[in-house]
Amino acid sequence: MKTLVENTAKNHTPHIIVVGGTSGLGLALALHHLQLGWQVSIVGSNEVKIENVKRKHPTIKAYACDLTDAIQTQSLLDKLSATSFQRLIYSAGSYTNERVHHLNQADSDQMLAINLQAFEQIFRWASAQLKQQHQSLDFTKDCRPSLICIASIAGTMDYPYASLYAKSKRAMIATASAYRLALDPYNVQMTCIASGYIDTQALRDLNDGDASHKPFIMSTQTAVDQVMQAIDNDVELAVFPRSIRYITRALNHLPKPLLNWILRSKLDKLS
């Protein structure tokens, strides 16, 4: 990535937009790019988190937006259209453990809106922006414009018992694959991330302050390293850690009724 910055410095400072960039993996990726010398913009819905990021990192441009509101989201995109960017990461997400809590209307609406509808709205805009910029951008092979989305290992599992969260992440993975094909003629990279458990504050909050019992849990820094490696290597779908990738691959080869029974009786829903 250092080479990327050096190669583009003679033209202009590269700009990244991180949607869902006020906490967790999104914030960690935003700060990583900031350290590399990128211009960084983040989008979040929590005003307190936004102010906290701005106070600690005044060069980051932050935008408040409720992604469950399509009109508000479009207003934000109209504002961002005036600024060119070279990379967008969609790291926003909503999760309710449907195995423990009954899925009510509010939870259902929020998960669908953030995990799928807002993602599709923002990627439709972002891909159009990068295609429009295609002729004027002067990048080396190591500095391709790119779209990145953070899905989940849960989205790689195809089974009848899948939750709304898992189904929306599976749809995200499929959508990202379609974008990868569609954007290839424009030299725009598309990478989807399907990780296992990451030791973020949000995950700890969902587990009474301690998520260490989650299988194959990784640190945020490890996740950042894996994401950046996937981007550098132009991976279509990056599934990590390796151990859980092998497990899910094996499970997906089981007959669907057996897989459904195993996940119903033995496993927590992956998030």
C-alpha cells in the first residue's frame, strides 16, 4: 500500500469513503488509510461517535446519515457527488440474534435496510461515479479505483435455517460478484469480505461485554490486515480466518437437511 500512495502522490491524494466508519472494523480501516496518507471521509449515524472521531482525527471528514432512510441517504450521496474518490468501503451493518430474540418489525426493517437496501443504493451510486470518472483517472495498476463491502461468513452458508441477517449478507455477496463482472471493463476493482467473528465493541456489547468465547475470534488489527491483503491481491471473495473457511466449505457440501439439523441444534448464528 505504500507503493500505492507513492504512485498516486504525483497526481493527487487518493480519497476513501467508509460507510459505517465511526466504529469497529470500518473505523479501523478508515484510520489505516489515514496513516497511509489517504484523504478519508466517513459516514455514520451516531452523532456522539462522529464527534469523537472528529475530535481525535480532525482531518477526517465525517457525515451523519440514517441509512434506514432512503431519502436521507440519497441526499448524502448527492452531496458526495461533488467530490471524487478512489475507494469506497461499505462497512455498515445491523444484527439481531434471531436465535435468542424474536425478530420484530423494527429489527426486521433495520436489518433489511442497512444490510441490503442501503448497500444497494450506495453501490449503485458509487459504481456510477467511478464509471463516470473512468476516463479522467490516471492510476497505475496498483491504484485501481475500488469498491469494497463487508459481508459475513454467515453469508457463505446456504441452508434452510438461515436468518435474515445471513440471507441479506448472502445477497450482498452475490450482488458484489455481479458488480465485479460489470465493472471490470472500467478497471474498477470489486472485493467482498466475508469474515468470521471480529473482537469489536459491538460484538462485545452483544455478549455482555466479553466475546472471547466466540469461535476463531480475531482482533480488529488482524481483520484489517486480512482486508488490506485481499484488496492488494484483488480477491473477489475473501473468507477468513482460514480455519472457519475450511469448516464452512465442508458444511456446505453436506445434504441440506443434515446441515439444517446441525445448525439448528449445535451452532449459534454466525455474525
